[in-house]
Amino acid sequence: MIVDVALPAERYLAWYRGQAGRVLMVSRDGRRVSLPAHHLRAFLTHEGVYGSFLMRFTADGKLLSLERLGGEGPCSAPSF
């Protein structure tokens, strides 16, 4: 599943403040994804988290891997 993320640092800080635990996103194929915010921490810069990501899941729906993709795609702002 591929998701395009445009999450400004100010919005991500809600996780640090304890105001949010999950990031809600919509995949390119229209599926809704609720991801614990800590999974995006490795991709956080001073600007926030931006880019296209490939998400792989186990058969029972647990996150197996999250990988930033090379190329650009349309970005939508996820919500907490």
C-alpha cells in the first residue's frame, strides 16, 4: 500500500505533546490507514514528514515495514 504524506512539523509535535497517538491517512487506492505516529519518527525532519511511503502488512494487518519511496507523488495531509 502506498501513502503520500505531507505532515508539517507543527502537526507532528501533537504526538510529542501527548495530544495524538495515531496518524490517519488515505492510501493512493483509497484505503484508510491509521498508523501509530511513532512509526513516522525515523522520517521526521525540521520541516516535518513529507514523501511517498510503501507500507507492508502481515496477514493479520500489523505493520511489517514502512519505506520511503524515491519519486514524487501527490501529497495529502494526514490527520491525527
